[in-house]
Amino acid sequence: MATTATLTLASTDIAGDPVSVSKVATLTKAGTLNDLDQSIGLNRVHLRSTTEKVLLAANAEGNNLAAKVYMINKSEDASLYITVKINAQTTGKLYGGDFMFIPWSQTDTSASIKVAATNWTSSTGDIPVEYALFHEDTDFLTNA
Amino acid sequence: MATTIASINLTSADLLSDSLSISAIATLTTAGSSTGLTGTEGLGRKKTANTSEYTLFAAANATDDKAHKIYLKNMSTTASEYFEVQIADVVIGRLYAGDWAFLPWSADSTGTNCDIDITPSANDMTIEYMLLTDE
């Protein structure tokens, strides 16, 4: 069940010589060569509030198991950004078109990933955000 | 103005019952504009001697709340070896052997000290990194 993540960074003019970085990672379970075998799929939400929202709620079972988060701000307005927080700590801002791909340890139930459309106003329109989670813990199923 | 392109492809033929293919391309720009990022500290590698915590990027060296981007990759080939990545002492996650990460960085040094710190799980591990700066 191999899932691969490929990153390419390229520039001909940010430095005196071209920058070309291309990396492929096969997503595996923590500390093993076994493939990650679960995903919540590709999700899309529209943010229309400056209020902070929980995008991915951390689960105790996932503590230090392997999980990877992909997130992209799909706004076509370069000035519209979302603020991304983990465990109440701001990691950075995703401006229109920006994406991120990070490991997520879910060190405790406070380690949820939260987003806010910080500079949204009623006149800016929604900020669409797409995200996916690849993981090995089973707690993303809601207990019956 | 420099032009720097970041692209990502997430693919799997067998994770789901249909093939998975997620792709995105981003032109890296300064905060809130269409002007390309113009700064980089270049592609670097650091070999960590022991399992102590290391500061990879100090927030005090970058302007707060801009559109900085960070690339990280664990160069180990031993599956059990990882770097624990922290921002402002908050654990983000573990980069296991071969894993990479790409993330925005607020570099806030006023409210909290948003250094990017790494803690290797073993001696003599190597991390590859690049900071693209909005200065």
C-alpha cells in the first residue's frame, strides 16, 4: 500500500546558481518499513470566519505514531491567508496557493491542528482549504 | 524578483480502492503579495553528534510573521531513526528515515520564541534543510 510524497523546489534566480531539490518519501509507519495504510481522504472546507477552527483533532492513540498532514490554501487571492496552529502554537501562515506537508505526532490530545482565516472579512469571500491525513492509528473512527 | 516554485505530488496505487493522486504547485511569494521570495540560506546539511536538542533556525534571525518556508529531510536510512521537530518547544512531529517536511514558518520572536528545534533519536544522524526567507 505504498503512498509516496514527492517535493520539488526549483528556482533559476533565487541564488547565483539554480536551486533544484527533488525528494521522494514513501510514507511508512513509525520506525518501520511498513506502509501507512489509512487516510481520511482529501477534504475541502471553506473558511468564512476569523474564528479558530479545529481541522484535525489529535487522538491519544496517535501519540508518536506516524501521521502526515497535507494542507493547501486554495484561495486565488495572494493576500488571503490562514494561520496554522498546533497545540496552540502558530507554526506559520499559508497564503493563497501555499501548501504544507508535515509529520504530526499528536503528542497529546491538545496537539490538534487548528486554522483560522485571520484576515477574512465579509467582503473577501471564503477561503477554501484542502487537507488530507495519512496515518496509522485507528482513533479517527468515532467510537459507537 | 526571483521565481521559486514548490510542487508536491501525493500518489498511491493501492492505499484506496481507486488510485490516489494529489498535486499542487505553489509560487513562493512574500507575505500577501505576488512578489517572489528573494532570500534563501541555501540547501544545507547538519550532522548531529548526539541526542541533544539542536536549534536549526533561530526566530531571532528572521523577521516575524512573514512568509518564510522551511524544507527538512531526515537523511537516515535506518527506519527507526527519527528527528523530533519542534516549534517554540511544541512538538510538531517526527521525521523518520527518508521523510521530508515543507512548512510555513512564522518566526515569531516577540510573543513566543519560535525557533525550529530538532532532537535526533540516535547519535550521528544527518538532516538536510533549506530556509526560504521573506525579508
